[in-house]
Amino acid sequence: MLSAQEELLLETKPIDSIYKEDQFYFGITYNLIGKKPSSMSQSGFSGGFHFGYTKDMPINKRRNKAIGIGLGLSLNSFNQNIQIAEDSSGNQSFQLINQDEITFTKNKFSTYIVELPIEYRWRTSTPENYKFWRIYTGFKIGYVFASNSKFEGTPENVKIKTIDAVNNLQYGLTFGAGYNTWNFYLYYALNPIFNDSAKIGDTVIEANAIKVGSMFYIL
């Protein structure tokens, strides 16, 4: 049982009235390909892992509205039916896999991105409440520092360490909403995954990335 003096200390404990929601975040997404050519399709699970840190800057007296600026890493894979090939001179090409002639167990490309998320943050938090509802909307800009593709099938396996046609600059809109640690997350890219040199025949691959999943926030 607490003594009277201990109870008094608890009752008079100062409240942090200038609190901030600086947070580490970790996300898992299912990666979709939007605006893809009619011949392009996805198969299997295409996953993304995202983690980083966001600095919170409240913009009103109640401190339930803020601007968040962060820094993080994003690892993404896309399983689909367009094979990236490379000839002996290092020239890369994109071709639709004819499944009547070619069998394969894996065909994917991956990107590794350093990201800068910028968010407008609304929440129901108070100085005494650490479990609250939130809605975060914003913009994310990223730089692809590495990429690769992997094909496993006939007539032989093909691995490419760097995809020349990847757009190094990636950017898009973000939306997150939820309660406490668990939150829904959506990213919609505003520019294509590849530049204009990525073509199937004469058709430029204008596909963009759409990421849907969960984001977890830890103070």
C-alpha cells in the first residue's frame, strides 16, 4: 500500500504539456502495380518492409495537430510476368514471359529506397493519454539506391544486380489511420517505377507502385 507521502507525490507529478509524438515506425505492405500494360500481371506475394524515425512538430496549442518529417528505408519486391534480360554487352530489355514456352518459379524485381516522409498529423492525444486515434496524410519522396531482378526458370536462371531503367527518384502520396500501435497505411506513387527506356516492344511501361498494409508506431 502506498504511503500518504507517495500518493501525494503521484498526485503532484507534473504533466508534460509540451509533449511531442516523435516516433519510430515499422510497416509491412502488399505491393501492387498500377497503370500496368494489359499484358502485365502480378503473381504470388509482392511485399514491402518500411522502417524509420519521424520528428513531430506540433502546430497548435492543444498539440493534437502537427507536421512530421522523417527519414527511413523501404525494401520492396514485385512479382510479375515481365522478365528483365541482359545481353553480353550489358544492354537490358523487358519482355513478356510466354508461359506456353517458358516455365518459371520466380520472377521479380526489387527496389531499396531511402525515404523522406512529410506528414500532416491529426490525433486525439493528450498529455496524459498515450493511446489515441490518428490520421496522418502526407507526401513521401525517396531515392532508389539499389535495385535488382531475379528470374528462376527455363532455359536458365537470370540475376541482374542493377536495373538501369529504374527511376531513381520516387515520390507519392501517403495516408495512415488507426488507433494506438496498429494503423492502416496506403502509399500511391505519382511517378512510374521505370523511366521511358523500359518498354515492351514499342510500349513504355508506365506502371507505378501502390502499397497497402499496416504501419506500427513506437514512441
